[in-house]
Amino acid sequence: KGVCINCRKNTNGLIYKFIDEDKCISKADADSRNYKYRIVDASRGILEKCHEKCQECSGFSDNDNNMKCTSCKNKYYLREGTSNCYSKPPSGTFLNRNRKLYQNCNANCVECEERADNCTKCNEADSLFLENNKCVRRCPAGQFVLEGYCYDACPNYYYGNWTERKCVNCKEKNLYIDLDNN
């Protein structure tokens, strides 16, 4: 078997060569095998395969870090600002069904649902707390912080530290509450 360097035109049309393979294939064969590709050089018959998750692409990629997809196969969606396809929302994104892509959450949101500003988790490293699906620097007056969320009252086995405005675990402070006695 010889190595295919240049592919020649036959009666069925131009025969193409994929960049990463040493074989020639007709465009009809590539289409019938459901190959996804882009034409790199039509005059020389050179194609590049798309990443397996791409419906269409702007170039070849053999890894998931830079797929170069311009659209994705079924059940995959592009992430806003990238050319990568995902089956599940990457961290910091939500599925925007109207735009058919994973859209980025607002900058302060680590996680969000349905809209970029509908936060479900905030960046605690930036000292942000979740209050009514918004990330805030401080909980409203009269509320306490527990694990990144604002609460009107601390849950059982916690008490409200008014100085620090946070819920403190009673066990951590060696405090015990007798729930049987009112």
C-alpha cells in the first residue's frame, strides 16, 4: 500500500485527504460516514476532522481543551466565549435554552440557574454571601451568615453571634442546648 500524498480527482468528484491520516476518501464517502470536517485546501483536496463533539468546526482538535467547534452535536452545547462543546454545564454557567449555549453566570456567582443573575452560590473567597439569589458583601441588618448564605435566624444547634453577625455551631464552642426544656 502506498502513502497518499496528493489525492486526485476521479469521475465522482474530488477525492480528499484528511490531514491526520494517510488515506484518500471521497467527499461523498466522508458525508455518508457522517464525518464532520472542514475543507482546508479544496484545490489540493485537504480536510481536517472536527472534534467528535462538534457538529461543525473551524479547525482540528484532538483534545477537549480547544475543540474549535462552531456548533455542537445533539445534547452538547457551546460554552459562551469558547469553541468547546459540553454535555453538562461547566462551573459558573447555566444552560440558556433560547441561545442554545452554556452562558456564563455573573462575575460574583459561582453557580446560577436560568439567568446569569439568578445566583445559587457565591464566591466565598471574595467574602460574598447569598441573599435572595444575589451575591452581597454583607447580609441585611438582623441576619446571620452560615456557610455563605444569609439567614433571618440560625438553625438548630447554632446560635447567632451578633458581633460577627454569623451563626456559630454550639458544639464548636462546647455549648449544649436542652431542647426538651423550653
